[in-house]
Amino acid sequence: MSPRRLMRVHCLLFALATACAVPPALVRPAAAAEAVSGPLNGAGIVAIVNGDVISRADVDNRRRLFALSTGLPASQEVLGRLTPQIARQLIDERLRLQEAQRRRIVVTDKEIARAIADVEQRNGMPPRTLNKRLNADNVSFRTLVDQVRVQIGWSRVLHQELGPLERVSEADVAERERQLKQQAGQTEFRVGEIFIPAETPARVAEAGRFADTVIQQLRAGAPFPVVAAQFSQSQTALQGGDLGWVQASQLDPAEVRVLGAMPIGAISNPLRVPGGFSIVSLHGKREIGHDPATVLNLRQVFFPFTSKLDQNHPTDQQKQALEKARRVSGSAKDCAAVEAANKTAGTGRPSDPGEVRLETTAPGLRSVLEKLPDGHASAPLVAEDGILVVMVCSRAEKNFGLPSKQELSDTLLNERIELASRQLMHELQRRALIDERS
């Protein structure tokens, strides 16, 4: 099995996700730099992990990355409250890296560069943009590289740890499918989670304070997937905290009670669960076995703006982008033509966004897609960052109430990965010699 399926490392490395997920207009470099300046800066040792030093500069760089990734003017007080948990994360990352090294797992510079380049391409960023952006915000690029190295190395550690259990058998899938069919008509939830561990009673108070700080940032507007990717200690952090569709039996009773009463889009207060605290976000509810939807096969071409659009004073580049979009909209007669136009545009964004569920698209785009005849290009759709032209190649009605065999297999594998990760981390923490310093 490929590392991509095992951990999706090259899809949502949390450092990469946070650096790319926030539109440039939301990032306030000066505010971020000001917020993270303070007594933590400079030389000094925060912890020694089996002989390896974690410095104050390491912690400070991670705090800067947090300020950049959320796009919020986090105060020195807020970031100060984050510092103990950031230090704990760096300690755990060092333990993961040491375990990968003990197993003689090598992550090459070429693999790291390829992972970063992949994310830049998926986000329509020119090559090496991420490095420049971090440097502009006084975040050491090494911070990002170190995170990528740990994530790739840890995925391979778990690959070894699972051994034969990495193969999900047809019988395993059939048994999960049978269980779901028995639950037909019951409610299941689409959930995002942020898991904050509290391994010992002594760490409960610290983890609780950190969870409260995370909630404050989420309610101030920080995107849930970004915060989950930065701070959740569950393996779902690699998918921005997305658990997918889960049944009540797969959740802690405290989570089930809250999710049952929450409106879609809401975020819970921290919930005490075995091993720590959980913050959950409800993305959807449905009946098991019944979830009809319209699925679209699309092609799109995107013309980016080099600066934020001011509708009253568009730049020459923005006017030129609009003219290009109008030409595509008027001339494209099939999806192949839209795909060719996107390739010519050379933005790096894929022409095929994959299977799109009409009901879950943004309201403005949904109204366009509902009325757009198949095989006809849309009028240019103008946003602050660029112009989109889209064409529906085909549409079909599907029932998403029961997942496919592949989705069930992936779910079972992810459950095994999560269990293996927590068990191994507990053992590494138990054996480690850790000297934490104030």
C-alpha cells in the first residue's frame, strides 16, 4: 500500500495545509510578527528529549507559524497560553522523528521538496512561493521542513507497525457493511475533530486551558481545518480534522450527546473524553442508508488576479483576465475545450475538481450549476482573487447513504492507524528521558 493511502501525507501535511489554506488577504504579517515577539525569542533550552535539544527559537517559530496560518491578530497573551502545548507538540514530534531514525527510515530532501511543490501546485502557487512567504513573515523555513520530515517518517513508522493489519480483508469490509445495514434509518454525523491529549492527571489542567484558547481562536474566525491541522494530536489532523461520516457507536458518548443537539456548522466547547479533550464541529447529519444527491462531473478554468479586486478600480491585469474568461465562456463547446483552456492558462489549478456534490457547494455557485445546461460554459464568475469559468460535463443521481467498499476499507484502515499511533506514542513517552525546562 502506498504512503499516500496510508496517511495521505502529501495531501494535508499540517504545516503545509496551514501555510496554504489562508488567502493572502487574510494574513496580516505585521500583526503576526508583533504578536509573537516577546520574551520567548532568543536562545535557550525548552526541553531535552533523549539528548536532543528543543530550543526557545523552535517554539517561537511554531508560534509564528500559528499566527500566520490562522490569519488572526493573536495577542501575546493568547500565544503565551499556547506555548506549553506547542512545546509538548514539539516534544512528541521529536519522539516520532527519533523512532523513525531508530528504524533507519530515511526521508530525503527530494521527497520533502516534492511534497512542498505538490501543495504549491494544488493551491495555484508558483514554485518556491511558500518559502518566500514564510520568510516574509519571519518564520524559519526549517520549521516547515522539519514538520514535513516528521510526518512522512511517522507515516512509514506506522506502516511498519501495522504489518499484516495494513491489509483490510474483504471479510472485514463485509462485516462493517453488515453492521451499517442493521443501523439503517439511524442518524450518523459528518464530524471534524480537534483532539488535545492529557496523558496524565497532571496535564489535564494545562490541556484544558489550551482547549479553551483554541475555542477562542475558532470563534474569532480561525478556520477549523487549519487549527485542527496545527494542533490536533489525532491522525485526522492530516485531513484537517475531518472524521468523515461516523456512527454514534464510533464516538464517545459525550460527543454523541452534543452532536445530536448541535446545528450544522456549530463548534462544541471542549469535551472531556478518555485520554484528553475533544472539540467537534458538525458538518452534516443524515440517515444511514438514505442520502440522495446530485453528483456533477465538471471542468473549470481559473484566471487568478495578482492583487485583490477593487470592483470600482480594477487593474489592467484584472481587466485582461476578464477578457480571457469571456473568450473561453463564448468559445468553449465541450469539456475538452475547457480543460485545454485551463492548461493554457497555466495557473497550476486542476481543471477537473473531482466528483462534486451539488448540494454541498457554496450557495452562489450552486445556483449557477443548477441552471447551467450540460456542455455549456458558464459566464465568468468573478471573485476577489480571480475569475472562474465552469462547465458541467454530466450529472447523475446517487445515494450516499451507504459508503462504497473502498470507503469502508479506508475507514477501517484509518481506525487501525489511529490506534497504532496512540499506542506507539504512549510507549515512546513512557520510555523517554524528557527534561522540560521553564
